[in-house]
Amino acid sequence: MSITKNRRLKRVRSRIKYKNRSARPVINVTISNKNISAQLIDCDNGNIIVSSTSINNSKIKKVTGIEAANILGKEFSEECNKKGVKNVVFNKGCKSYIGRIESFANSCRKSGLNF
């Protein structure tokens, strides 16, 4: 990772830690060229509550890009709702809020998550 990406990543993490005073769980989204993955992490002890990825998902293998992010966002938010989690914090890391990350976040919001 370049120096500017490292600086941006540290800045985003520090803002999330500062603003998350109510200890809401954090959605950590990671994208690569082909896949997207998301984890719901508990702030108190760092345990992973819910995890979802497009790597071994049979519904997402047929589509790519923004459509895959929409499907994964719906499935992820349904799993979060089953666990009883409604209010979360969104962590996109050093990535820009466009494309697949934006569509993932919007589909999570439409399915009932608040962030």
C-alpha cells in the first residue's frame, strides 16, 4: 500500500473510533478486483458477529460488479437482522465511497440497517 493510502486508512480508523462512543458494531468492507467481503465486528472485544463474502456464494458467481455488491448487501443485512443488530458503523477503509462500496451500503440501508 502506498503512503497516502496508509495515511487515509489511519485517518478513517481514528475517526470511527472517536465517533463510535455508543460502541455500535462496525461493518468492515473489503473489495478486490473480483470479490467483495464484509464483516460485522463487535467493538468491545473484537469478535466477528457476521461474515459474508462473494467468493463461495452461488448466487453471486453469475453476476459481477455492482449487482454482486447489491446481492451481498441484502444477504449481509438479513444475517445482521437475524442476530438482532440494527445500528452499525460503516468502515470502508481507504476506498472511495463510489461503485461497489456505495451499492453495498445502499442495499444494506434498504434492508434495514442504520448507519
